Amino acid sequence: MTSLNSTFAIAAAALTIVGSAFFSGDAAYARGGKGVFIQDYQFAKPMHGYSGYSNAYYCDYQRLPNRKCVINANGTETCRIVGWTLREMCQ
């Protein structure tokens, strides 16, 4: 009798795991939300982006410097900014 109960318990646990994997999804998609997308733009000088709603997405921007670094003869590192990346993140 105990082997029947343990077999039933194992089968129930397996069905629970399979069922949860089948029905689980991203919480944003369950609420009808959209995904997140990120895009980078390259510029020679720092640019500004509009932070706020654009259509149905909320977008925010980061200005990231592109650095080129060299090591001097005395072992110190010297970096200079050679361009800028404007990273757009919308969700």
C-alpha cells in the first residue's frame, strides 16, 4: 500500500512540475505588457535623448563615453574620449 502511495506522490509531483512549466510565462506578458528593447547610437559628441513616453513605450537614455586607453612608458594608463554612445532603453 505504501508503494502505491509513494508512486502516486511521485506522479503528482511530476505533473505539477510539467504543468507549472507549461503555464508559466513572463509576468509582463500575462498583464498584456510589452518587452524591453535596447538600441545603441554612436555619435562624435554627447547627445541628449528624451526620457518619457513615446507611443505606448516609456523610453530612457544613457550617455556613455567611448574611451581609447594607452599605457605609457612609465606604466600609467592614459585614456581619452573618442566618441559617445547614446543607449536607448524602452519598455
